Amino acid sequence: MSGDDVRRLAAIMFTDMVGYSALSQRDDKLALELLEEHRRLLREIFPRFHGAEIKTIGDAFLVEFNSALEAAQCAIEIQRTLAKRNADAPAERQIELKIGIHIGDVVHRDGDVYGDGVNIASRIEPLAGAGGICVSMDVERQIRNAVETRFEKLGPTELKNISVSMDLFRIVLPWERQTAAKSAIRSPQSEIGELRRWSPSILALIGIFIVIAIATGWWWTTRQNKNLASPAADGDKPQNIPAKSIAVLPFENLSDDKSNAYFADGIQDEILTKLASIADLKVISRTSTAKYKSKPEDLKTVAQQLGVAKILEGTVQRAGEKVRVNVQLIDARADSHLWAKSYDRDIKDVFAVESEVSQEVADALQAKLSPDEANALAAAPTKDAEAYDLFLKGEYEEREAEGSLRAESFDRAAVFYQQALDHDPNFALAAARLVESRMNRHWFVTKLNETDLAKVKSLAEHALVLGPNLADAHMALGNFYYLGYRQYDQALREFQRALDLQPNNLRALEFSAYVHRRQGDWPRALSALTKCLERDPRDASLVANTGAVYTSLRMWSEGKRLGLRALALDPHNILGMRQVVTSDVNGTGDIADAKRALGTFPPDLRLVNKVVIGNASAVIGEGTYLHVLEHDFSGALKDWENETADPDESRMRPAARAAIHVLAVDAAGAQPEIEKARALLEARLHERPQDGSAMMQLAWVNLALGHKVEALHLAHQASEALPIGKDAIGGPYFLSGLAEIEAQTGETNEAIGNLRQLLSIPAGLFVSIQRLRIDPVWDPIRNDPGFQQLLAGKELIGPNE
């Protein structure tokens, strides 16, 4: 891919006029007239759904959208508009379209767009039938619960020049005649059959034009394929995939005991880790490979999506103290096996299997190994098989914990890690992972006290003594510095050492990016995250976090694009949805768009507030706050009517309702409920006096009780505990929260001063001029000349002025 190329995930729509070529032969003047009318109608519709017209190809349009949903909604509106128009038009003036939609990776180059997303959309469009819409399975899966239509699955269809078999669906439009809805879609053969009613001379002319059309189509497709940067479209010689690149797919558990899945995962993970220590290789992160099963049907597509040339897959079968490991290395470009091997060993020899497989892969890829890298391949993390088994169970639980952020999952992982250390006190890797597990729990669930933090630091230092050249030990200490005390320079030093020891350590690079973000070094954060995405392209959280950087910089379209991409990878990704909603609300003020996006999210996730996203909306809840922005306070209160078993949300619920009552100016009638909220939050702060989020929640509760002085004191306390200079993400959050409390308590000048500072720094997650215009939290100071001056001024966009 050239330096000017831009690759991204997009929904592609292809439209084509039915019978245009034939009409051109009968009446070229009428054909041109209808062509122009069709173009005018469609060009009025595309922008309403954020469609970007890439080009026209004769009577066809190629249009790009940010999401499958917007593309489908646009297609439905196009067919609805034409159906209404055609109802009053004579037969000879009918305009009928066929529309195809697919979502996939595309490459922008020189004002044009290429890639499988384009190729597949163009191939499925003819199957839509006159007045119809045909979508790929990827599109159908994303929109099935978001559009009020039903879908008909088409029979198996082979798409020209598309090697990947896929399920296709036709959207059944509400206004279609019953007979049309039940009838089969007209095939190209049936359309040709209708020509038999015409005269031989017309048929001869049409035959000539069909030949010309086929030749033109062949030329255009060939030209397009020659220019594609997409590996799949570039034949057997991908231009941008290194030959020494590999993905290790999840190993299949063939054991009779299905609970041995952790063991198969562990072997795959250790092989991947060993390969990651080789600087000469590009190794894809486990996060991206975890989404694939071993032995996928279409290795070429998997390799293309991951950006690798080779794939390692395998199976693990454990029975008692014996284990069989089968592995095979595949050249995905040629779809050929490079080698395959089976290992029958005792459990205690499983370390040797991991080393042998890693060495064979390195040899097959002709990787150059330094002496240290060769030692890393041969090394075993422990000589105690039972300790290793317990460690693998801990790893399995930790992955579950990182996905769910539940305390009990972190606790189970910690127990297994500690048991592994009890069996082998010199097990440095187990000690390092126990440190990381404890720090993850500290950051995401409940803060550790100073005594416990000191114990964790001691364990991290002990892991380094046991394994001074163990990348994971440096990762553990770096995470302690970062997550424990925000000691950024010390954390970066340890992460860099981990990268020196293990060049493909994506976690070290990713955490370095997050530290740069907290430091306010936005260009370095973006640079590191971009590099991470090259090695971990299918990690929805990584994509969403990159989007959050753009949202902070008020680069709304990029933030939303990456949020949509994260949701395409994982429809349940909370942070991805947050970027979409925040970009809509803070960027354009389009609450309707934000509500439409949130409407596609599972209802049980809409109120989750695991990640800080903005002042009052953080107290009330992102989904609920959309009601507040529309001054629908009763709707907002209704969202928080039901009790919940989640301890975090059970505390949020009364605090959220108290804040809603404040903004609705009706807190007097809800005093008993608000008193209950105060009791819960004061108990929380007694237990965790440094909990800034609880302070902000209690500030709003005090506002509801009329205790303005107490509310201001709490907001100041939270903001002073985490100033912007210490945290470029958390600092603006608490400062914007303070400004809101100041606005509500008559501290107008102070509120405006803080807002002016926030608009001059990357704080787009929390404050933007557009958000100031529509958020009722600012109603008490809305008519102040200083506030009006803010609305007429500028805000920082991007990393620099």
C-alpha cells in the first residue's frame, strides 16, 4: 500500500438502473432524461444517511457509508422514493434500480476506492432484482434487528471472481406486491428471456451492446484488480503483507474433558509468546486471532483480514498425564501446507513441544534469530508441570476477567496464580501475571489500599529478580507504576524494556500509547496505537480506544468511524458505541443519530458506565442522558426505575435520579429517594475516600438537597485530586464536572473560566461548543455574556491549534 492510501472498514452500496441499455437503443433521449432524473433523486437521498458518492459508472452509483445500517436505510429510502414516483408514471417512464450492499475493508486511493468491499457489492447487486435490495451476510447480521423489514435468504450463488462463498439476503420491502414478495428473484437468464418478445433487429442491436458492456465490465474489473492494495484481490503476490508474518489461530481442544479448553489455549498462547520474541517476524496478537476457530474454511480471507502470509493451526488432546499436539503451518496465499507434525508426550514435556514448534516455525519462515531470541524459544517458564497447569488456569480466568471486568473473575485468576507460585516459588511468569491481575482489578473494579499496593510492588520487584530478562516481569512493574500511581516515566521505561526483550509485545506498545494519552502526548499516542492496529487489526477495544483519542481531539468523523469499526468487530463493544454517540452529540449535536445508533445496542448494555465519558452524563448514564438533552426528564427517570443486582449500578441509580431531578428543577418532590442516595454514597466514600466518581455523584445529590456549599466542596476535591497536568483524560473529566456544579450553584465566572480552558485542550470527550449549545446542564448560565462568547468562539480541534 502506498503512503497516500487509506484503508478502512466501510459499507459499500452499488446501484444499477434496470433496462437502461435497452432503453438507450429504443429512445436515447428518454434514457438520458431518466438517467439524469434518477441521479438527481439519489443525490438528494445519499447525504441524509451520510453516504459519500465515490463515482458513477454509466447508470450505476458507487457510494460509501460509515455503517451497514446507514447504507441499508439509504437503500430502503431510495426504493421507497422510486416506488412512489413509479406509481404515477407510465410504463415507459419507470425508473427501477437494483441495489447491492456489502461491508468490508476498502482502500482509498487518488479519489477512488478499491477492495473486496467494492468487488462483492458489485457482484451481489444484480441478484437484487428490479426494485430490490440484496445484502451480504455481514450486512444482514448487523441490521437484522435495526430495520423494520424481513429478509429472504437466497439460494447458493457463485459470485464471479469472488472465491469466498457467502450467504446472501434480499430485503423484503413493505410496499412490494404480495405476489412479488413470494416470487423468485428474476435471474439474468429470466431477464434475457423477456427479450424474445422484441423484434430481431432490436435483439441484434442489444446483442452488440451486451458484448460491448461485457467487454467494458471486464476491462473495468481487470483495471480495478490491478490497482487494488487488497491482498485478496492482488492474486498470489500481496503487495503489503510481509512474507515473514504469521498468525497463530486458537488450538482446538480435542480432549474428552471439555474443561481442558484452558490447556489448549495455554499451549497456543505460549507458542505465540515465543514467536513474539523474534524481531524478524510480524506476529499477530492473540486478541485478533482469538476470534477465529482453528481450521477455518477460508484461510485466504482469514490471512487477509489479519494481514499475514502464514497461519499456524493445531489441536490438543489431553488424557491423564499424556498429551498429543498436532500442528500445521500453512502458506495462506498459496493455500498449501508447509509442514505438519504430531507430538505425543508426557504432560511434563509439554514445554519442549512449545519450544520445538516455535523453532520449526521460525526455521520455515527463515527468521534470523539472535542468541537471546534462540534462548527465549528454548526456555521453559517452569519445570513444575503442576505449577504450569495452575498457571494456565489462571490465564484462562484472567482473560475472562478482562472481558467481563467482574471482581470474582479477577479473584479466581489470582488464586490460580498464587497456587502456581506455591508449587514453584521461582515461577517468575506466574508472579508477573499475578501482579497484572491485581492491578487490573485495582483499576477497573476496586482500589487497593496503600498496604496492598506495597505488597503488589514487592511481588513485581521479586518477579524481576527471578527473571530480569523476562518481558512480562517488566510489563508487571510498568503496570504497577501506571495503574497504581500514574508514575508515567517509570512505566514507560519498563514498557520499553519489555519491547526491547520482546519486539512483538503488543501489550507493551499498547500500554505505552495509553500512558502517552494520559500525559497529553497525543501524536505519540496515535502513532503507537496505529502500530498496534497493524499487529492487532481485529481487536475491537483497541480500535475503540484509538477512536477515543480522535474524539478527545474533537476529530469527530474519525472518532465515529473507528467507533463503528469497533462495533463491526464486536457489536457489544461499549467503548465503540460511546465514540459513536459522543461524536454525534458533541460533534454535530445530532441527538436523533445518537439515539438511532444506541438503539442497535443490546438493552442490558445501554446504561453501563464502566468507562468515564463525561461529567453529568457519567453520573446519569450515557443512554439516559440522550433523554436529558431532549428535555425528556420523565423518560430519563423511567430508564432508572428498576432496581439492579449490579453493585455499581445500584449505587448509580439513586445518584442518577437525583441529578435528573436537579436538571428538571423538581428535586423537592423526591427528597426521600435523594436522602437514600446520599447515605449510599457517603458509605462508599467512608470505605474509599479517594473515589472521585463517588464524590461527583454525591455532589449532585447535595445539589438536589439544596446543599450548594457541600456540592462545590466535593467537586473541587475531586478535581484537585486529579488535575489535568497529572492525567489528560481524567483531569478534564473532573474539571468539566466542577464547571457543571459551579454553573448550578451560581459560580458563573468560575464555570466559564473552566470551560474556556477545556475548549482550548483536547477534551472532546466531555466539552465541545456544540454540546454547550444543547446541554440543559448549562441552562443556569446560558444567557450570561461570557457563556455566549464561548459559543461564538473556537475550540481546539486536533493535536495542535
